[in-house]
Amino acid sequence: MARLLRKLGWFSVVGIFAALLYGTAVFVCVEWLGLNPLAAHGIGLALAALCSYIGHYSFTFQAKGRHKIYVPRFIVQAIVSVVLSTAAMMLVTRIQLSYLFAVMATMVLIPGVNFLLMQFWVFKAGHEQK
């Protein structure tokens, strides 16, 4: 149980740091560098994803495998997150509820899905190909 709590703690710390990095990057790119918000969003996402991968690899899951195995899995996991959160937004707006329901669902459900995917697939030990 202590091991799971440690992982959840690091998962939260890494996630919060990645979110702050994303927000800061978007702000700096738009306000200081004069970039288009969509371009800034892309840069922010890329930086946050890199931070998230390195943080979860190093601290949350303390992975020992090779990056060529984990990086493609991490990318798939990230795509799954985007698809699920987009689907939630599309569903909520289609049934004409406030978009805030989708935002809340995304903030609650996506981290849980991400943790499970990373725990049981992305950084799963013993699945490295030699």
C-alpha cells in the first residue's frame, strides 16, 4: 500500500508540474514571443508531454527499461487521453449540457485512466523486447 501511495504522490507532483509548465509555456509564447495561441498550445503540450514522460519514467514508476519501448507506449497513452477528453466534450455539448461537465469529467477521469495505463502498460516491467 505504501508503494502505491508513493506512486500516486509522484504521479500528482509530476502532473501538476507538467500542467504548470504547459500554462507557463503558452503564456510566454503568446504574451512575450507574440506567437499564435494555437502554436503556443502545441509548444506547451510538447513541453508538458516531455516533462510528464521524464517525470513518470524517473520518479513515479522508476522504470528501468529502454526508452524505445516506453516512448511509443507513452505516445499512445497520450493520444488515448486526448481522444477520451475530446469525446467527453463532444458528448456533453451534443446533449446541450454545460461544457464544464466535460471539463470536470476530464479532470477527474483522465488522470485515473492515465495512471492505470502507465502502471499496467506504458512502464510495465518485464515487457521489454531484447
